[in-house]
Amino acid sequence: MRRTPQRASRRKDCGANPIVKIENLSFRYFGSEEYALKDVNLEIRRGDFVVLAGRSGCGKTTLLRCLNGLIPNFYEGDFFGRVIVDGMDTRKTPTHLLSQVAGMVFQNPDNQLFALNVEADIAFPLENLGVPREIILERIEWVLKLLKIEDLRNRSPFELSGGQKQKVAIASILVMKPKILLLDEPTSSLDPLSAKGLIESIIELNRRENLTIIISEHRLELLLPYASRLIVMDQGRIIYDGHPRNVLEKADLMAYGVAAPRVAEVARYINAYNGCLKFERIPLSISEFVERVREVIG
Amino acid sequence: MIRFEEVEFVYPSGVKALDGINLEIRDGEIVALMGENGAGKTTLLKHLNGLLKPSKGRVLVDGLDTRETTVAQLARKVGLVFQNAEDMFFSNSVWEEVAFALRNFGYDEHVVRRRVDWALKFMELDRYADNSPFLLSGGEKKRLALAIVLAWSPKVIALDEPTTGQDQLQKEKLMEMIKLLREQGKTIIISSHDVEFVAQLKPRIILMKNGRVIADGKAEEIFLDEELLRACNLLPPQIVSLVKHLDFLGLEPALKHPKEVAVEILEAVKARNPHTI
């Protein structure tokens, strides 16, 4: 494996500073031969809604772990390059500071919840940071309302449904007012209706709070209509990075384990027939598809 | 053949997880149990190999009453792949993990070797043969759990949420595998809320809610009933919704392949616009 030399820091003057800047990042886990990330370069702007896709094992989870400092501060291994999150070099910043900027929600909410009731679970990270009581209470109200889970406040996390638990897990992150929300396949254990509800909440957080979202997810049909970027990874590298429509138009994502939404697939077949209906822009949602059909039939 | 007769199951906590289940699953059938989390899907699957025994009623597997049969006996007929694959693992290597059950069933070492190698290769895990199962990724762990069961080739294969955390290529692979197993005459029972996956498989669907079966029929019928699906926290496949939203073209709602739908849409648009070519 080629070692990526660490470059001297270089400054780019391209308007607003990106909230995430990754330079020549390579990482392999301790005891593993292969690198999980290979020479990754990436800039993410504030308010971006980034969907990470690719085969399992392609490096999505590893990349997310690099953004909240779990790598290299918690997972050991060979780390080359730089990850700057909100101006902080992740190698030089303690995780408790990073986690206030970039909060992570995992696949399984059970690993994140442990208190006797929802309010206590949400309050925990703030109490841990020594935030004054009145501010904690204020934040809890804000976040319960934001995620529309006010009715859950006194419930035990263990009696909640999967979707509710995942919302509480998100609340316990948002309460720290992070600038970036990282989500690692958050709907993978949810049923479709709960998954839809969760994704709608995430979309709203991006739109209303301008929260930067970086989410790895297999269910693209719900996310792509709202995402500003789709990043496809393969074997530790970034293969495609662009607006979801552009990425879908230029790439056959199936080879990378990514299923395009069915509407896009149908539109592709239709375009291949070269008949009376043509999609100049590949539709990402049913409504975009229907709109185009209506246009054509007048 | 598998038969559930008036099966009721109550967990020690008092939760009634199955309530008056009557079912018959014939040899060689592909069945998808669908429904929201907590509907009773996993509990039902665990009755297939006797891990759980009915509180009331009975379950017959090939005529054997599960209450009077040991799990070891039933396991030869019914292989159950758990949702949390990790729960199954305890060996130091992926290879040993697959070999364990085979040795337990008393196969000769050369048979064990051949079957383990085959199963690992089939599930694309051969390169991890010497690794610890606990170091695999989520998707790989799932495939290992499947490899373990495939290796001893039971007649009935039950998969609890097999697509969770799997990427599209792995899902396609799983689909191929299920079809291959069907060719071999195996009975496949999966629990899933992956609507898109099940829509491609087009199995018999058993919809569950609160421990009861609320619908039982072909995928082609069940997936058209949005109200019924929503009652189970499910959504129709996107292709069905698309066709529904194109009702102004006069398309009949149906569960079809995207390619068929593309052709139908083109024909309908052409009929509307005779002047365009």
C-alpha cells in the first residue's frame, strides 16, 4: 500500500470556509491489512445535505467515524492526511469537543439510549458537559418540539418503537446544538412508514435549521429528492460526488451496490426506447416523473 | 409441510406475541412474513425450529409436533438465520464458525471441509475464512449467518430480516440464492419489511399485526392495497405508487417490472399524442 504523505497545510481562498475539509485521508484499522479509506479528499459546505452510498464495507462508516473524531482518537490504526471539522484538526482535538460540533446517530438506537425516561436521556450529554439546569430545560423543550416528540418525554426509551427510539437518539445529539449531524444507516432496522417519518424529520432539520447532514443510507428513494449531494464510495475511495441527479445520470450505480430509485429506473428504460416521451432530467421522485408526463401529453 | 394450529404464544412478561395463528406452508413455497416491528414475525419464526413452543395450540413440522421434538432434531429440517447475526457467533474464525454445526451433525471432516468452503465462497466470504467473525462488517456478519445454515442444507430455511444492512448487490445475490434454493425444492420463509426486495421476489405474503395474521395472499394482490399496508406500517413498492399516480393515463395498478411499466407508459402517452412519432 502506498503511503500517503502528509502535506503541508495549504490554504484555499474559495469564499466561505467549508465546515468539513478532508485532505489526502487514508486510514486502516489496527490489525487490518487493507486500508478502509484511500486518499480521500472532500469538502463539505455548511447546510449541505450529503448522502453517502456504496457497497457495505466500502468505507462509509469509517468516513463518518473520521468526522466526529472516533477515528483516530478511539479506533486505533494508521492514519494519514488531515480532517478539519469546523476549523478543528480531529487529531489534535479531544472527542468531547468534536462531538459537540459533529454528532453521530448509529444504526441501532438501543446502543445510544440507557436512561429511565426520554427527557433524562436527552439531558444526559448536557449534564455531562456541566451546562446549567435552566439551559438544559430550554434545550430539551426546543428539541422535543423540533422533532415533534413532545408526547414521548416521560416514556421509557425501552417501550418506544424503533422509529421513536431513533428520533430520541437524534434528539440527544441535537440538544448539544451540533453544526453537523452524522447518521450511519439510521433507518436500517425501521419499518418503511417509520423510516419515512424519520427521514422527513431529517430533511426538515436540514431545511429549517440549516443543519449540515451527512447520512449513509440504502433507501435512496426517500432521500435523493432532497439531498444536495450524492457521494458514491467504492473500496475506500470516492468514485462519484455531485448533485444526485447528475450522479444518477452519468453512472450505473448498480455496480457499486447502489439502487437508483425505481422512478429513475423506469425513466431510463423509457429514454432507451427513444419514443414519444423523453426525460431530459432523470426524475428523482414520483412527482417529478408525473410532472414530466403531464407536460408531454399537454 | 408446516402447520400452525390455533397457536398462541405468551412471553413470560405476559405479552401475547402470537394470537390464534392458523397457517399452512407447503413444501417448496416462498413466504414473506411482513408487518411492523413487534407484530410477531420473529416469534413465529422461532416456532419453526422449536426455539419457542406454543403456549396454546400446536406447530407441526413434517408431521412432528414441535412440543415433543428437540431443537436439535428440528434444526436438521429447519435452519433459522437470526436477525442479529452476531448472536450466533462464538468461534475464533469464520471458517470454524461454519464448520461447527456440521461437525455437530456428525459429518465426516472431508465433507465438513467441502461444505464450509462451498458455503463461504457462495456468500463471498472465502477471503475472510481465517478472520474473527466479530471483526466482519454488519453485512458480512449477516452473510456468515446464512453461510452457516446453507452449509448443512436444511429443507426449510427461515431468514429473519435478511436484507437489513445489505447493499443492493448483496440483495440481488440473496435474491438469486433464494431462487436457487427454490429450484432445489427448499421452503423459504423470510420475515422482512423491505418492500422493494419482497416485491421483486413476488412470494406469498403473510401480513401480521399484533400477533395475528391479518392478510394472506399473493404479493401481486397485497401490494396494491395501500390501506392494508399502512395499517402494518408498510408502504407500497414505489413502482406501484408510480402507476397509481399515472392513473390519468389509464394504467391499471399492478406489481410489475420497471421495464414493463416503461412500455405501458410509452404506449399510453403515444395513444394520447397520436401526432408525435
